[in-house]
Amino acid sequence: MNTRHTYEMGIIGNCHFLAYVDKTTNVTWQCWPKFDSTFIFGSLLDEKKGGKFQISPTSEIQETKQYYVENTNILCTEIITNEGSYRVTDFAPRFSQFDRFYKPLMLIRKIEHIDGNPGIQIFCEPRGNYGELVPRVSIGSNHIRYQGLEDQVRLTTDIPLNFVVDSKPFVLSQPQYLVLTWGVPLEAPLQETVESYLRKTTDYWRNWVESCSTPQIYQRAVIRSSLALKLHQYEDTGAIIASGTTSLPESPGSGRNWDYRYFWVRDTYYTLQAFNDLGHFEELGKYAQFLQNIAAHNSGIKQPMYTILGDSNIPERELPLKGYKGNGPVRVGNAAYFQVQNDVFGQAILSLLPLYIDERIVKTRRMSDTKLIYQLLENIEKVMEDTDAGLWEFREKKAQHCYTYLFHWAGACAAQKIGNYFKDSNLKTLAEKTKTISAKKIEECYNPQLRCYASAVGGKDLDSALFHLVTMGYLDPSSPRALEHVEALDKALSADNRGLFYRYRHHDDFGVPDVAFLVCGFWYVSALANMNKMDKAIKAFERLLDCTNHLGLMSEDIAFGDLSQWGNFVQTYSHVGLINSAFQIDRKLNRPNFLL
């Protein structure tokens, strides 16, 4: 019997909000009006208090099918019963209109009869204040109002309204439509509008995919990962979140339940590296503007994470919810915002680099003011001897982390390139000085007994993040030291010898991690590819592809053995790792453009 745990759901969105739909058609998680707002549907974390939005059959489900319309973020769920079958198509409108993108707070559900005489019931039970508020329900002329929430929520439908309010069963014999809106109700003709929005949204996503540069190999996986990543950018400000969920446990009973609905400077660097490979520069431009706004309003970029509006205060609290499959606590907010994580300065410089020197970005969108780069370099100089919480955000443990120094070094390299581009000798001098000092600190992390770089100065603990010493060019990939380093990390941190890696094996604030952090496997693949160990890289990569759910979507963590998915979902880190390592393999194989 297959006991593998996967997240049996897909995501839809329009860069304004995200919704999660499971294989029974229930919207298990949806936050309105922003990514980090309270949920309006949240049965993912509490079936009783979370409400629901489901098109449920009146007879027992025999089979379900769930899939995306090809090269889109439009999700289809088919329900098969002994009475008949039907399809629910879910999407959030997104398309070009009046020289801008139309992306309303609108969830559209189209219900289609497939065969037989399926009986269905509509359950629409939104909630407010993380399940504490049950809205009043009233019926309008052709819509249902849910009153008492932050703004007006309306469900417009051609199904008899009393059938919806009372969840009364009826036989589905023709297409039916449900449009849930926040703020501005749908006033246009229902069927005509939905069908028009569906066509336009399909065209938008397919055109977006067609404009992507993709590697020849693993193209389908890269496309799905790219579409998932795109959904996690809050277009209004340019912020990119780590995930749309909170408190999905890293492993059952671990207590490692965190809110990832925020912007991490570190995560976004990797995400933008992927978008750069894909040839999408709009995301880069919006992100650069977001960073500039943070710097302007917070006297620089000083902390590892911010809200999607750029706010620096993200207080953490626990909610009286049962948690995913009973795994509490449920947390909103994230106390990591006030941690010292000094790698963010170098991460920010690296993220901004293309906006300064990439000739593909037109002059009107390219940055030329280097004040922020000077400020970030000066911040690195000030904290060079300081300890910090590190990449993995230890809450009670500080050290001089090798990963932090690597990004001091990499940020200085990027600043040097910017200085060369603008012929700024002062910037080049400051960058060279920072680079030299950072390299000295990295070398203080080398452990000759282990024959590799440890996680911190003078330490013995190892860290999968240090595969980046090879992929980022600090170590020459062809050197004996690079080979020894990667082999030592592989031996110490691999659990299955097939591509899955612990972040680290030492004690942290909650014990010892017992699951793989998925992106670490992709970092290993990229290191192998850099060293031209292509057979091993490809085998490890293909092993990691087995870690997706039925839709090709990835979580944060993977259990060794059965490859169960855990942690927040969908995790941008994991999909970024897939994209970046696929490109790395493709480049090393020197494949010609297969379209030519």
C-alpha cells in the first residue's frame, strides 16, 4: 500500500492572490485581499473553523482527476461517481487590458457536465479573522452577499441562489458558473464574461510561457516550475514570497511550523536568477523598485525579510487552530524578521546586478545610481567580524557563518562588476577590499581534518548550503579542494545517496532535522554539473523529480524513504532549484538550440 503523503491540491492565482484547490474541488486555502491576509477559506489548517468552497457530488466519489490546462495556471478537477461525472475549471483572471494587467480579486469556477446525471451540492462558507468570524449571508437579485468581512464579498452565479445558500442538491445538466469577488462585484453578463475571461487568461499564460527561454531537457518540469514561481510575485509592489501557506509542518509533530507568506531577500535572489535564465525581466524591474523602496523607508536593507508591502515589523503569534492534520502550532507572522542575517547585504547586490549591467534591459529600466551599492558594501564592512543567525535562521545559536561570508564575497564580486561598468574606481576599490577580507574569513571556515569547509569559523558542523562554494565560483570546480569539499558534504549530509540532503545534521533549537530540505538536492546537482560530473548530476536530478505531487508541484521538505511531502507548499525555493539546476545541466551538455 502506498502511504506516501503528498499535498493533493493545486494552486491558481493572478499575482494578486493565490488559491489552493484539492482533488475534491474544495478551496482549502485562500487569503484575501493579500498573500499575507487572513484566510477566507482555511480548512487546510482547521476543517471546522476554516470554512469551505466545494462543488461536492451527492454520491460517493469513485475517481478524481486533476490537471492544468497545458502551459497555464488554470486548474481542472474531474469528479467521477456512479451517477455521472463533471469537471470544475478554476482560475483567477489575468490578462492585458488598457495597457496594464487586469488581475482582480476574483475566483472563477466553471462547472461542466461530462456524462451521466451527476448530482452536486455547492458549499460556499467563507470565514474572516482566521476562522473567528462567520459572515452574515443575504441574497441579492442574482448574487449572495457575505457581510461582516473587511470588504464586501459576493458570489455571483446562475445556479438558483437558495440552492447555494442551503447547499441543496441538484442535477447538473449544463454549464454553471460561480464568481466570487472581493470589493468590486461582477456587474457584467455572467456566462459571456466568464468565457471571455477564460479565453483571455489562457492566452496570457500561454504567451508568457512562449516568451520563456527554456532548456532542451526537462522542459515540461521547468515550465510548470516557472508558472508556479510567477504566481508568487505580488505584482503591485514586486515582492516575491517564499510560499503562499503558513504552518505546514516540516515533519509530523516537529513543531517546525512557520509562516512563509513574506518576502525574503535571500529567496528572491535565487528566484530572480531563475527568471533571468528564463528571460523574464519584468520581474527583475519590479523587484529592484521594491528593494529601492525598502532601502528608502528603512534607512537601508537591514533585515532578512519584509512584508509584501515592504513593512519591517512582522510580529509572530499563534492561532487557536488545529493545524494541518492536527499538527500545531499554527503561526502567523515570523519572528525571523528581527534576526541578524548578514548575508542579506550581498544577496541584495547580486539581485540588483542585472539591473545595472545587463544590456538586454533597456536604458529606461536600467539602474544607474550606485548609492545603494555603496551602502550595502559599507554594511558588509561593518559586520565582517559579527556573528549572525545564518541561512537557516537559528533562534538561539549565533556564529560566524561561512555562507554569510560567501555572500559577502559574491556581493563584492557583483559590486566590482558594477564599478567596472560605470568606470567607478572608488566602488571598484571598496569592492576589492571587501572581497579580499571575505575570502580570508571563508578560509577560516576550512577544516583540514574534514577536508572541507565547515558551517562556521572554527567549527566542525557541515551545511548543504556550502555546495554554493562551487556553484558560485569561489572554489575552482576542477580543483582537488572542490572535489574533496563536495564529497565530504555528500558523505555527511546525504541520507539516501540518491540526491536528497539534510540541511545539516547538528542540533538546532528544535532538535535534529529528520527530513530532507528539497532545494539542497538541487544545489548538489548544480555543484556536480559545475564539476562536469554529468552522470551523477542527471541521476540525482531525476530522483528529485520524483518528489513532486500529481501536478508537478513541490513542497519545502521531503521524507527519506517514501518521499512524502512536508513543509510549506508550494515552495518557491524548491522550484527555483529545479529551474536553475536544469539550466546548469543543459549548459554543461552544450546542447544546441533544438528549435533551430
